[in-house]
Amino acid sequence: MNEFSLKYLAKFVFEHRVERLAINGGYMPLHDIKTDQLIHLTLKDQGLHSEDLFILSQYLKHNHSITHINLSKNNIGFKYIEESKVIEIKMKNQDKLRDFSFQ
């Protein structure tokens, strides 16, 4: 998926009531993230790729409840890896994120 398509998809699913989304791996609970229903987000070993992480990061920008994220044992490449670091830094600076794992 090219970058334009990915950004368009992220905008579309955020603006509509999309409960869950799976692009390359397991389902991500987008509605629960968007509506601040989660404190711990565990997507360990779900077969997620960089494209999944990009969509997830767009939702996490607006989330106020998640304090722990576990994305370990996924196929996250380097294409959007900076996006995860930006999210981690932003959330830590807002005193929201206590744990972030994706190794």
C-alpha cells in the first residue's frame, strides 16, 4: 500500500465508526481506542506490519486513556518506525504512557 492510500485509509476509518481493522495481521480495536475504553493495549504477536502501526498511530494521537502498549513480536519494519517513536514521545510527555514495547 502506498503512503497516499494509507493516509486516506487512516482518515476514512477515523471519520467513520470502524469497530476493528485488520490490514496485514490481527484486528486492531480501533473503536475502543478512539472512545478511550482501553488502558492497556496488547497487540503482541498479531502479525502486524508497518502499515498497521501507521493506522494505529493515527488513533493513538487522539487517545487519552491508554497507558501501556505492547506491540512486541510483530513484523514492524522501518518504514513507519519513526511514527511509533513520535507517539511514544508525545504520550510520555503528556504523562499518559507508562510502558511501550515493540521489540
